[in-house]
Amino acid sequence: MSNTIASEDFPDEGTCPRCLEHSMMVPIEINALSRTTRGVSDTPVWVCSDCGMDEGLEDAFHTGATEQINWPITRTFEFFIKETNLSSARLMNEVENR
């Protein structure tokens, strides 16, 4: 049984296939390459930046990124990602206002 889902099962290219929540940036390569598609013969699947961060954290602190057959999902590290994004925004605002 495959741990990936066929590209025709993904939502439109403008929506993250992992969370079905965030819009994807253009060009597609600006987004995160899913850790579920890092094999030599895998077809690349791009996910939103937040899901890319979540996959990295899952890889580091769990048993690896959530397999595509379990998508869409609620991000495992949602609270941490939101706090990181808020901190980054505050820092950017401080730099711009100097």
C-alpha cells in the first residue's frame, strides 16, 4: 500500500494539500517541499510554509512527517507555529519602524 496520494486527489494548486487551509505562493517552488516526497523517484508535492515547518518539527520530535494518506490534517505544532509567526511579524515591525 502506498503512503502517498495521487496528484489528481489534491485540491486545486492554489490550496495547500496538507492542511487545505492556506493558499500556496507562486511560483510553487517558494513553498515547502513536503518531507513525504524526498525520495529519488517521488513526485514532488509542495505544501504551505506552515505545514513545511510542522513537518520539520514532526520529523525532529516524532516519528517523521505525517504520511499523505492521512492528509488533510490539523498541524501537530500549530500553537508553536502561530507564536513563531507572531514573533517574526513583531520583529519585522520593529525593524521597519527604526
